[in-house]
Amino acid sequence: MSKRNSQEAKRVARERLRLEREKQAKREKARRQLTVAAAVVGALALIGGAGFAVSQMMKDDTSEAQKHWDDAEKVAEGEKTAGRYTSYEKPDNTAGKQGVDIVIGDKDAKNTVTIYEDMRCPVCASFEQANGETVSKDIEDGKYKAEYVFGTFLDDAEAIAGTGSRNALSALGAALNESPEAFMELKKIFYSKDKHPEERSDDFGDDENLIELAQGVEELKGNKAFEKAVKNGTYDPWAVNMDKKFEAAKDVTGTPSLKVNGKKIETGQGTAPMAPQQFEQMVHGALEK
């Protein structure tokens, strides 16, 4: 073996090891999230949230869809592939080199509320149903700007393994490319009580389902550019990098999680404030005047 080939083999081996370590870290984070989810089922019942199954085991998904996401990860790392992705695309209305900074509202607002979510997370759906309107109104009133950070680790849990978290996030990227308003409206639909799939379902992994749900957003209804971006997975590599940003927040161990001006806000049970009165008291109380 030539020296050049030997060096390339070593590089490939190192890359495989790095990717495996990242996958293992995501699995561990999913374990922690599912454990936390089990602990808050009783609390969710009090505020109208639905119960959900909990799994501790993890596995790799070897489906065709997963192969696309393996390619997306390579593109997110700056590599070229022979797959469906020709380049790295970041949505309009984002910031940062990789476009993973999503800030909704007045950029000059004094306060920032950061919301960490997973698109398949049933607790996140309950949070959005209870507090989403309050957040939207607060943004409109200029009380704070909202930063959204999305993880996709629930796709790795064995009992609910799939691609729905990543796929829905990619679709949100396509909506954000149209406008922040379209992003917020589509997120609201995805998390709505009658549209959000139950925990074991991977309905969000179906592009056609996402496009159908998007018809409830006026700006996305019949929008061919949006539909093309969803079907082609234009923002799949972007979704991969968004998840990496989520994983980098070491103090975030579950979803939903909230921070006000960088400080984590949680109840005595270690969870985000879920009930509207609790949310307003804790989040509004932490805002700088």
C-alpha cells in the first residue's frame, strides 16, 4: 500500500470513528430525554398533555431514507457525495455561517428567549399548544426575540426510530426560506393537537404528509418552490447542522427546554414551565426590564 493510500485509509477510519462517537452521543441524549419524558407524564396529564411510551433502547435505522440522511451528514460536513445533495443550502431568514441561527422577532429586542425542541417530541407539542400563542404575542409586542434550536435525537430511539424529526425540521427550513411568518405558522400546525403524530408514529418522515399539512399555511399553499425543497430534501444537510447546534448545548438534557438571556429556566422538577400561568410567571419574571 502506498503512503498516500495508507494516509487516506487512516483518514477514513478516523472519520468513521468520529461519526460513530457522534451517533452514540445522540443515543445517550435520547435516553436522557425519554427518561425525563417519563417523569413528566403525570404533570402533562394535569395540563391536558397526552401520555406516551418510553423506550431506553437504541438502534441504527438502515432504511433507504436513512441512507439519504447519511449523505446529508456528509454534505453538512463539507464533503461531496454522489447522492441526492449537490450542495449545502441554508434557508433565507437565518444567520450564522451555516444558517442555523433562527431568531424570530425584533433583532434589537433587549431580551432573548431560546427554545429547544424536537419535532417528534410529544412534550414539545403540549408545550406549544399551551404556550405557543403567548410566545407569538410576546414576540409581536417586542418583549423578547425568540431563538429556536431543534434537536433530532428522538429519531434514534429504538421503539420510535425513524426520520420524522429531521424531515419535519428540513420542511421548517423550507418554510423559513419563504418567511419567518410561514415558519411560525407551519411549526404551529406540526405541533397542533390534531396534527402532531403520536410518539411511535413516524408520520413526519413522509414528505407528502408534510406538504399536505403545509396547505394550512396561506403562504405555502400550492407553493411549488416550497414543495420542491421538501421533496428534494434541499435543507436536509442544514437540519443535520441544526441538530449539531442542539447537541452542543451541554446543559440541555431534554425537550422542551428554555433559556432567558442564556440562563436556563425550569421548574423544581427540572422541566420547562408548561402551564401558561407558570410560563408567564417564570419567563416574564426573568426578563430584563
